[in-house]
Amino acid sequence: MKITNVHFVPGFAAFYFDDQTAIKAGARQDGFIYVGPAQTNGFETIRQSGECVSIILELENGQRAEGDCVAVQYSGTAGRDPLFTAARFIPFLQDNLTQHLMGLDVSRFIDNARFFDELQLEGQRLHTAIRYGLSQSLLDATAKASGRMRTEVICDEFGLPMVVEPLSLFGQSGDDRYGAVDKMILKRVDALPHGLINNVPQKLGENGGKLAEYVAWLAQRIQRLRHDKSYHPQLHIDVYGTIGLIFDNDAARIADYLKVLEERAYPFELYIEGPADAGSKSGQIKLLSAIKSALAARDCSVRIVADEWCNTYQDVVDFVDSECCHMVQIKTPDLGSIHNSVEAVLYSKKNGVEAYQGGTCNETDISARCCLSIALATRPQRLLVKPGMGFDEGMTVVANEMKRNLAILSAKTNEVGRASSPAPRLT
């Protein structure tokens, strides 16, 4: 089955691009926007509209495959590719990718994904957002060309067993870190709330007091609103390196503070994502290792999640091999082609580090559904509910897609089982 036509279509992502450097430096929020000059290259303002480019592939059988090129909310920082905008990249796509896609055989996904992931134009690989969106389209094309679901394609090509069971979902609150928690409890999300603790004065507190109060409130709120004790979610809070800011990246002081958070979180298990930012990959691995060791010395159960400076498949391998964290975020848009996310999840699990298949609020329904498909094949310990920051929207997209996929896969599995069973003996 070959591609007969290609379309590149501009669109909106479900959130916004934010200049993380300016926000962490204390940019003041005015309503929904931030006031002050942008500090990251490519940004015109601290917060600007999220964008996507849809890649639509027309196939010989008349079907259309889709994928969305998107980039993370905090683009251009911590080693990530620069800001991705449709106006800049659609002409590039039309001039450079159309010729490679027209007539391409889509019978096998992984070969096509690896080709475009490694393709260099003018000495550079394609922007991660392009590799991400294009690989979604290629996976969808292979599925539609062969009459399989995307999860089946991944299982078949990577030799994975088909496990027809739900995944653990992780909700993100955005700045509505109180109201959204109530929503998450009502919908019994498995891990919550993300929290978006990306600023010291307003969210963490100069001595960490605001976050400590929030963690205590979380634990109390869950116990108050849950209908029964069978609902026992894990707490997962992303602090964007701000804890390191107030404790001068001192591992011992950070661990002391995390011990306090552990007590506030009781009886729930607490994960802290990005406790500190060392400013480089090697420095980050070293600092997280020191924090993890300090936690162990204090018999502290708080689990560290790696995020910043862990952007590529090789980064994931290096963080996992260093044993510097308990869980690693596989931030799907940063890894480029989705086959890298597949391999990153599998590598993490194989080597005893929990895999969190994440991403960004700044994605789309199409990219989120595709990520759900690959997660059903690879079985990460945690899957981000996305896109958007309203929780309900992302939960609708991901949870409902998961339930639909599981229903179809279950039916297919039962059909295969019936077909392979011996015929009943007639007496």
C-alpha cells in the first residue's frame, strides 16, 4: 500500500507555549498571560498560542492517515528543540518532505519511522515535532493499510504480547491545582495532580511552605472525598527544579525537605518530578543520584522522577543506566518519532526503572490517541492524561480511547481464541 497524496495543515494545540526561563525567574501573571519580556529564543511573548501541523497521508485504498506535529509547552529549554510554529515549518515540509512521502510503501511502520527519524537535511535532523507528527501518520497508515489497530502494529513489529488490561492514568491540573483535584477524585484517576509548581514565590514558597501545605491538603482531600478506601491514588507533583532553587541544589537539604513532604502525603505514595535542575545532562544525572542516595539514607519513600535534560531515547538510556531516579518521564514529543518512545518504555522497564509515558498539555486529540495506542502495547507504569490543562478534556480523550481500544482488542482476542479452539465433539 502506497501514499498517493500528502497534506500539511496548520492548527491549534490544546494549550500554549510558555517561556519557562522567564516564568522561573519570577514573571508576574496577569490573568491568563504573563507580564514581562521573553527570555528564550524564538518567543515573542512569555505565553503564546500553542500550534500544530497536521500531516494527512492519502492511501491507495482511499483511506487517510493522520498525525499531528506538536512540541512541548516549555520549548527551547533544557536541551529541547526551539519553538515550533506552523508559519515557519509548513513551507519547509512542503519543499522537503513531500518528495520522500509520495509513493512510499507503508506496509511496515518501523522501517519508515527510522528512515525519517534519522533523515538529515542540510546537515540537521528534522525538528522533533516533525518527526513526532510524521511517525503518528506513518503508524496510522500502516494500521489502515493492513486492517489492524495501531496497538496491533506495534505489538507485531516489536514482538510484544497483547495485554488487554487498562493502564494507570495520570491527571494534570494546570494552575487549577485545587478544583481539578476534586474532579480527579470523582473520576478516580490513578495518579494526581501534577500541580504545575513552576514558580517559587506563588507556588512553592520561599522555604517550601506552600507546597508542604498543598501536599497535606491533597492527602486530606482524597480521604474526605473518596467513597471508599479502595481508591488509593499515587501523588505525583512536578516542581520544575524549584526545590533545588530554594536549597541551592544541595542534595542533603533537598532530601530533608522531601522527607517533610513524605510525612504530609501520608498515607499516599509521593512522586516528585524534577526536584532540581543542574543546568546540564551530566550535572542532572549527578545531582539526581545524590538526591536519591540522600533519600535512601533517610529511609524516605519519596520517589524521584527524571524530566529535565532527559529528552531523547539515548538520554533515557543514560538516566536509566545511571540509576539516578526511580521513574523516568518519556516525554513523547521530545523523543521525536514515536518508535523511540516505544523503545524507551521497554528499556526502562527491562532495567528496573518505572516508565512514565508523558508528553505535554500542548498536544492534540490525535497525538494523544496515538500515544494511547503505543502505551497499550508497551505497558508503561504511568500514562499522562492529555491534551490540555482542564483535566476533563484530556481524560475524555485518553480514557475513552483506552476503553474503546480495549473493547475491540478483547473482541479480537476472543475471536482468535474461538477460531483456534478444537471443534466440539458430537456425541
